[in-house]
Amino acid sequence: MMAQYLALKQQAGDCLLFYRMGDFFELFFDDAKIAAQVLDIALTSRGEHGGAPIPMCGVPVHSAEGYLARLIKAGCRVAIAEQVETPEEAKKRGGSKALVARDIVRFVTAGTLTEEALLEPRRANVLAAVCEVRGAIGIAACDISTGRMELEECAPDEMGAALARLGASEVVAPESWENAPIDCVPRPNRSFGSDEGETRLKAVHGVSTLDGFGQFSRAMLAAAGGLVAYLDHVGRGALPLILPPVAREAGTHMAMDEATRSSLEILVSSGGTRRGSLVEAIDRCVTGAGARLLAEDLSAPLTDTRAINRRLELVSWLHDDPLLRGDIRGILRSLPDVGRALGRVVAGRGSPRDLGQLRDGLSEARRLHDVLRARSDRPGPLDEMLPSLSGHGALCDLYARALVPAPPTERSQGGYIAEGYDAALDELRRVSGNARRAIAALEAKYRDNTGVAALKIRHNGVLGYFIEVPARHADRLMAPESGFTHRQTMAGAVRFNALALHEEASRIAESGGHALAAEEAHFEDLVGHAVRAREAIAATAAALARIDVAAGQAERAAEGGWALPRVVDEPCLEITGGRHPVVEAALAAKGERFVANDCCLHPQDRLWLVGGPNMGGKSTFLRQNALIVLLAQAGGFVPAQAATIGLVDRLFSRVGASDNLARGRSTFMVEMVETAAILSQATERSFVILDEVGRGTSTYDGLSLAWAVAEAIHSINRCRCLFATHYHELSRLAEACDSLSLHHVRAREWKGDLVLLHELAEGPADKSYGLAVARLAGVPAPVIKRAKSVLEKLEKGRAATGGLAAGLDDLPLFAAAIEAAEEKVDALRERLNGLDIDSLSPREALDLLYQLKAQANG
Ligand code: ADP
């Protein structure tokens, strides 16, 4: 057995091997140790291998799904080895000692799940493949639970942001690629060929050219090749649902890197869960598919005014008509997850229940179609979606006739094909029904005949139907002429057979077997219909999700009194009465009120320095404006009284850098790496929020860096920026930077207590209130007192020396300083370039060297 196990384990590679033995999946060696730890189950041992006992653990087959889910969550991948013949077949093949043949039937990995139980209903599950072809990065992404596939190409330095946007649960890349993303699954290089990719896609979709789907670059096709090859590998040759690929055009989405995404807590909060995230505060979708699409919208806000306005038009229409919105949401609420049911059906893992879900979902879509068509004031984008909501009439009729109202998830027991659909099947069922009734009648007859009132006809898997009487009555049935034959003696009962019973039982078995086979054949046929209509069904699912997102956005806006944003091309940002949706909800839960604040950036005033005490609301203000931009460009209403948003091409957020110890970088290093990215990438159309740059290092270092970064953003990047800082000294930047203005969050000291007003006001902050905040936080009074006396000393010193920023008066502006330095270097270089060294005497050369040195010293 170990030889068979080890051979399979070799095929499984670095996946845990689930080795089927009877009713258990067993794991051995290191696999067992990992699984026992992750699943918290007992680690035992068995036999020996190489002189040592073999570690082992196992999980019951009937509850394997739950264990699989936990292993996948913990980052494991699993290979499932099933018995591929029965013990009888094995004996026939190789004698009584023959081992049952086993084979890996499938790999279960985070990116390739389709099981309802293993998927989160409101989150997409994306598998991505990445590779590099001649300096271009190709990315193929597919959510195999719904079959959606997207291809894109980007520059190497944009790969991180693209992968962050996709949020893939599994990434595969060529095994020998040096720049592969960390934690990816290495795959053979040859599967990432563009020709191979093209061939595979053509084969999947049964077409001779991909032109009908769009234009794809070599890098995109290579990535697609890697993706399909991987799916083929994990499914052991059975491919899941893959819809025709869609090319994602570069630049059609707002760029956000990973640090920005996590600091804005878009899909997950800093705690690592959906709780407290933006999506949780926004999501009012009533279907899982809608929630998944909303998450996608928020991950990839648009940069095309027309496309944004199309989304807004639909939201706005639904916002203005609460009754219609209620009707639509009512219909959507009862919808099953059509997209995922289709995914399972096409992957060959569908159940009768999935077919029932397609039937119910598609007919509800039709109902929605009729409701919407009755409205003459439909907005354009909705008009275009309407046809996808209908057109499945024949399929719905077929399924309605063929399936019972609530089909089961299990196929093996039958009973899912409706009566009246197939006369032969009905006849088989009638025969077995009659036989069942006949058996019930037999029971009464045998009781009469024998006079044993406790006589029962029962059924089990081993004996089939049998007659059972209590042991004390057994003699009456044992008599040779009684017509009963003895089968089994139990502790308190004895079991018999009888000819008539045997005949009826055979009738049930035979007709039942035939009925099952007939149902199975119908099932395959019904699946075939769905498979053929897969693209149209997927389009219906997509339209339903889009309508759900729009209705959910409208609902959220109505609930919170949100505003329809105006999206324009000029680089401005005018937000009146803006709020932070997550903080506001958290405050509301405590019965507190959020203070709304305005923000008004435009080319002549594009950098706001925001000062004020800790806990005063600086970070909240910064983030709320970034989130409002994001929500508007994702095509939704915004938490404000009014908002005009100049399109943002890139959004950057650096809020309170946190340690990234996993990558071996200190807080300060992370902060500087991220700041460097902003300085090199932000354009005049970008929007940047920076919170407390330089906090992670000494006061002098920090102030100098914050100063230089603010100057560079102002004079070189020239993007819109909100910059929170507690360095008072930075307010002096306003003297030299024309488009920079000073603001602060207000606070007051009242009877020795600090009152934070959370209200933004113009001008620099007057004090830092650090000690008052510390008191508020519960730092003991003696410590505060001591801090006060230290502070007094320091402030006296500051008054005497002119403070931290003394001597900055004659500091030239950042840009000017750089230019001056460059000029000097250039003058030296020009002089050197103009030299003819061969024509110099040794004495002249020495003189010249002195001169050059003097020039270099300035
Ligand atoms: P800072 O960045 O200035 O230290 P934060 O933005 O982190 O301050 O805000 C601290 C706390 O103050 C928040 O957790 C929130 O409870 C409260 N807060 C912030 N802004 C507001 C506001 N506009 N209205 C009401 N409460 C607010």
C-alpha cells in the first residue's frame, strides 16, 4: 500500500494528499502533521517506514468538505485520491490480496473551488496567472465559480497594483521566472506560451479565431495559456466553466497600489475581515452576485466620465423612485445564485438543485424584465440590459416540466424528475409504488395468518425486505409448513423471508433501478441544455448583478441622504458636507453624531496642510475625501451634501504606516518606500492623502522629510493632496508655496478638559494639545504633571533658539534648490568636456586640477 501511496504523493507534489481508505481520507507523513495541526485532530501512527512509525491522521469522507475548507483557508492545497475500482473488481483483477486501484481525481485549491459550501457567497474567488513576455506583463484572471475571464497587459512596475486590484486567492506563474509574485504557485514554463494560450482558448470555446472576443496581446495569451493549463491540471482533464475572455484596457481604471487599498480598507478592514471595511458600510445588495460585483466596482473605479455617468444614471433613476426600487429588490431577493449554479453545472459538479436554481433564477429574471419594460422612462443603460433578462423561455419551460419544485442536492436517491415528464418513468414509479403498497398489505395479512400482532416487515441494506417477530413468537413461523424461511436470529428477534414478499421486493428493486437510470439520463440531458446556453445564462446573471448593485447603491444613498456626484474633467475636488461612511456608522451605533466637513481643492489651492491635535479627526477627514472620490468613480452616490469630482487617474493613500514585519521592513522603511512611490508616480490628475509623513523617525529627520515631501508634491507632482501633520513648523511652507493652504481640526480646552470638535477650519493649528490628549486617554495624573514640567523647560529652550525650524527662513524652495545643484554639476562637466588633455603641459594640467577643485567647492 505504501508504494501506491508514495507514487500518488509524488504526483500530488506539494499538495496534501487525501488518500481514500473506506469511509476515510487518510493523510500520512508530513501531510498528516500539517493537517493535524491545522484541523486540530489527533495525530496517530501506523506501521513503519524506514524504521520509524508513519505519522497519520484522517477525516471522514462524509464531512470532508468542512475540513477541506479549513485547509484551503490555511493556505494548503489538497489532492484527492479516490478508489477507482471496487474491492470486487480488484479481486477479479489481481486475486484476494490485490490492492484497490486509486488515482488522484482532482486537486482542491483556493482559486479553483466551485462547491457552494467552500465559497463565500458575497466574495468573488479569483484565480490569476501571470507571466512576462518581452518586457510586458500578461495577467489572466478567472472566477471559475462563475466562469468570468479577463485578460490584461501592464508594465512590470504596475503588476503589484493589478494583482492587488484582482485580489486573487491563488496566483500561478512560470516556475523559473525571477520576478514572479511572492506566494505564487510555480508551474511549468512551457504552459505559458502565447501560441499555446491561443490554441487552448480556441479549443475551450470551439472557435477557429479569437477575433470575435477582442484583440489580445502575446502577453495576455501567454498568461491565458498558463491559466487554462493549470485548470486542466487541477481538474485532471475536466475543465470548469470558462466564458469567452474579455480584454481589460490599460488606463480605464483608477490606479491604486496595494498600500493604498489596504489603508483605505476597501474590502477588508485593518483587522483582516469585512467588518469595518468600506464595502461593508456600502453594501445593500440583496444577492451574492450583486455583492461580488460591488466589491469589484470598488476595487476598480473607472476613469472614463461616460462610463461613470452611465452607472450613475441607473443608480439615480432607482434612487428617485423608492417604490420601483422596492419592487425590484423584492424580486432580486428571492433569486438563487444563477452564475454559481451554472458554474457547478458546467464543471460537471452540478446537482438537481442547481438545475432548479437555474429554472427559478431565469424565470425571476423574466419577471424583472416585464416589470422594467413596463416603464417608459427607463434610462439608456438599462434599456441595453433588458434583452439579457429574457430569452430563456424554452429552457425555463423544459426545466419547469422536468423537475420537481424543490429538487434535492443528492442525485443518488432519484426523485427529482417531475411526474408527467416521462410516461415510462411514471410507470416504473407506479410499479414500485404498487409493490410498496402490496408489501404494506402483506404485513397485515401475515399478522392475521400468524396471529402475531408484533410482526413487522422491515428493510435494511444487507437483507433487503424481511419479516421480523419477537423471539418468543418465532416458533410459529419456524414450522416447516408456515411458508416462511428463516434468515437471521437476533438477540430479541428473529427474521424471516416469504415468497410473496420476495417477489414484491424484487419488483421494487428492479423498477427502482430502472427509474434511477431513467432519471440519470434525463439529468444529463437537462445539463446539456444549460451547457449549450451557458453564455446567455451568464449574461443574464451579469445583468441581474448589475441591477442589484445599482438598486443597492440607490438604497444606501437614500438611507444616508447621500448626493449624486458631478464628475468633471478639471482637476478639482469640491466636497460640501462630506462624511466618512464607516466612522459615521460606528459613531451612529454609539448614538454619536458625525461632524460633516468641506473640502475644496483646485489648481490654485491644491495642497491642504491639515494640523491639529491627535484624535482631532485628521485621518478621518483625509480618508473620507479619498473614499468619496473612489465611490464616485465606482459609479455610486457619495456621503456628502454635494460633490464635484475632477477625474482622478491615480489615488494614493498613506495613512499611519504599520509594520510590515513579514517582509522584513521597519515602519519607517515602509513609509519611505511608499512615499517614494507617490513622488515618482503621482501626476497632475492624481489625488494623494498623506498622514503624518516622517512620524517614524527622529524629530529633525521627520520634519525635514515632511517638509521636502510637501514641497515636492506642491511644486513637482502638482497633484491634489491633503497632508496631515503635527509639525507646526510646516505651516511656514505657506509663505513660499502659492497653491498650498493651511487648515486644522478644531479643539478647545474647557475647564482643563480637552474638547475635540472634529470640525475643519482655515489657518494653522494653534497648539498641539498632546498632554491633554494623553490625559483624555487615561495616562495617570503624576505622569502628565511631570510631562508638563518637562514641556515648560523645552519650550523655554525653544524660545531662546528660535525653535525646531530656526534657520529655515533663507531655505530656497525645493525646486530651486535642485536646479541650483544641477547647474553647478553641469558647469563642471561642460568645462571637462571642452578639455583637450593631450594639448596640456604637466604644469598646466596641475593648475587646471586646482581650478576645477576650487570650482567644485563652489
Ligand atoms: P487624528 O488623525 O487627528 O488623530 P482621527 O481621524 O483618527 O484623528 O479621529 C479620531 C476619532 O475621532 C475617530 O475615531 C472618531 O471617533 C472621531 N472623529 C473623527 N472625525 C470625526 C468627525 N468628523 N465627527 C465626529 N467624530 C469624529
